[in-house]
Amino acid sequence: MASNRHWTWFYRLGSPRWFYETTGRWLPWLWTLTLVLLTAGLVWGLGYAPQDAKQGNSFRIIYLHVPVSFLALAGYYLMAIAGAIGLIWKMKLSYMVMKSAAPIGAALTFLALFTGAVWGKPTWGTYWVWDARITSMLILLFLYLGVLALQYAFHSQESGNKASAILALVGTVNIPIIYKSVDWWYTLHQPATIKFTSAPSMHIDMFQPLLLMIVALYSFYALALILFTRAEILQRERKATWVCELALQAGKDSAGEAG
Amino acid sequence: MSNVGFTAYLKRDLLLSYRRLGEAASPLMFFLLVSILIPLGVSPDPGRLAELAPGMIWVMALLATLLSTEGLFATDHQDGSLEQMLIAPQLLALPVLGKVTAHWLMTGLPLTLVSPLIGLMLSLPSVAVVPMMASLAVGTACLSLIGAVGAALTVSLRKGGLLLSILVIPLYIPVIIFGSAAVQTAVDGFNWLGPLAILAAMLCAAIALCPLAIAGALRLVSSN
């Protein structure tokens, strides 16, 4: 019995309805937290942090670039773990989380590449170089797109779930290998033009807003993931009674407001 | 007893490709034809060709393997023999490994054997011929195994070919990096056994892990 009670929270997570209702209560708080953190971080980083000695103001894009790249990578692992939970415990909800994580992750990876290119122009004098980190991010983007494409290729939701979960897991095994080999490939080719001067020792005044932005982006990621998952839940459970009741209620509310 | 599935499927697939030799030869034809495009598209100058040859040969071998991967489980899925394989009371990874081995024997190995000819046409320095063959032999086996995971995932889709390449090419990247690195280091006059050893390590990992992923994918995806 004791071990049963221990696991109830985990089993409850498997219920989309429970997730929908609980996150519904969290959402206002999460919205507030995200907006406050993002505003504070952006204003601090873009307005008040000191200029970089060599790069001037252009370095400020770091406050978007670094947190976004962090989450792009972390998001892949979240997606793969959600997929693994789905495969092992056959939880509907974790497949929904996995499916929601894919487009968010792909968008963040694209944003990381885009901000990197924008930053690269004034700093390195070019939008694109075949640097190890940039190349790995590009590969990560294609890994995300692969999971996304596979998910939508199947007519049956079930097959799409399972197939993209397996692909996400295969990708997880491969990511360290891909990263190491791209790193090795890069050191072999040695284009010596790029030096990332300010990375290792960052002044504390520059570092604090960066830390705040990382926390803000994590909060934003959680918010986006929850919103995507909620939409996915409604879509997939549209025939369930509780969703129908929810829709009826929402219809009544808006009718009441209009009248 | 335990490896009955392996040898049975290896023999069966080799026999099937022997009876359809034209089909089995098409990756090889592709490899040869694309190598004609390079001097035509880039330059017939031996110096420039020699510079491009290590990478180009590897890219062409990769694409040739990729093209042939789509059919790995597709015909079995269409005629129902895949179902037979799935319901057989044995570890699914072994027949899967047998099929992939047969695939390598019919694509990777012939590619490796004709690669000196392509090397000659693209003026690859002669010191690099043995490293190229060794890296192709080990590397194409990796490519077959990784590609089979993609083929298993897309087996029940009607137009899986293009999707297969999207799924699999990112996973091919480590193989092509170390494969062409082995050839390139040999051209530069260094010891090329290092990259080859890493390729061999990748092959060991792929032999251990890929059949499990393929078996899982086949079971899950074809079950509904």
C-alpha cells in the first residue's frame, strides 16, 4: 500500500484532464512570472548592463542568444524523455508533451541560429561560418524537424507517437556522438579567424542579467509547453465528456458576455 | 539454435537480391554515374579533383546507401513476410541483423570494391586507396545499420523515401566526418588508423544498439 501511495502522483500525471485542470490554475501565475522576468531581464540586459569593451553594444544579443540556445538543447532531452515515458508506461499525456515540445524546440533552435547569424555579422564579419557549435545547432534543427515530420506523416495518432518517440530516443543517443565528431571535424579544419573573446571571463555586471534571462527563458519555455500541451489535449480529447462540457460552458460564458 | 534467425534471413535476402540483380546493382550504377557528374560539374583538372575526391567519394557512397535503404523492409511489408518475422517466437533483433548484413553485402561491399576505380577517375592519390576502401567497408556497414532504423520507422508510410532521408542524414554525420577524415589524413601522409578505429567503434556501438531500435520500431509501427 505504501508503495502504491508513493506512485499516485505519477499515475495522476497520466490523466490529461487532471493536467488540464491543474495547469489551468497555474497559468495566471506562470504568465505573470514569465512576463515580469522577461521584461526585467531584457530591460536590464539591453538598457543597463555595461557595454562590451571590444564589441560595443552588439554583444547585447547574447541576452537572447545564449538562453535560447540552452533551451533548444534542453528541450530535445525533455522531448526524448517524454517520448520514453510514453513508450514505457504508455501514458497518453507524455506523448502530448512530446508532440508539443517538438515545434517549440525547433523554433528555439531556429532563433538561436538566427540570433547567432545577426551577432556574427558585426563581430566576425559574416553571417555564417562552419563553426563547430553553429554546425551542431543546425544538425539539432534537422533532428527536431525529423521528429516533427515523422509525427505528422502517420494517419494514426498512435503510430505517429510511437515512431517519433523512438526517433527522439535514437537522436538522444546520437547527440553526444554528433557533437563530439563535429567538434573534432572543426579542429581538423582549423579556420583560425574566429575567436570568442569575451566568453570565459564575463564581468559580473554583464553576467547577472544573463542569468536572469536564462531563468526567464526557462519560465517562458514552461509556459509555452503547457499552452501547447493544453491545446493538444483539447484536440485529442475532443470527444471526451469533460471537454464537451468545457466547450459548452465556454460557449455559455461568451454568450452571456455578448448579451 | 539462437542464431537460426540471423542466418536464415541473411540467406533469404541474399537469394532474393541475387534473383533481382538489376535492382541490386542500381546503387552501384548510381555511385558510378554521380562520379561522372563531378568532373563535368566542377572541373576536369586533376589537381582540383584530387582535392575534392576524399569527401566526394564519401558523399556519393552515403547517398547510394541511402537510396537503397528505403527498400530494406518495404517489400517484406507489402507481401506480408514482415508480419511472419514479427510473430516468430524468437528475438527479433537477430533476423533484423541478418537482413541488414545482407543489405550491406549487396550495397556497401560492392561500393567498397569499385571505389578504387572511382578513386582513379577522380585522381585520388594512390596512398589513399587502401584507407578509402577500409573506411568505406566499415563506414557503409554503419550507414546500413543506421539507415535501417529510419527504414523501419517509415515502413508503413506510402511515401517514406523522402522522409527517410530527412530522418537519417543527421544521424549519418559522424560516419561521414570520420570516414572522409581517414581518407584525408592518408592523403596528407599521416597515420589514418585513428579515424578508422573510431569508425570501427561506431560500428560496434551500432551493431549492439541499432537492431534493438529497428526491432522496436518494426513492432510498434507495423502493429497498427
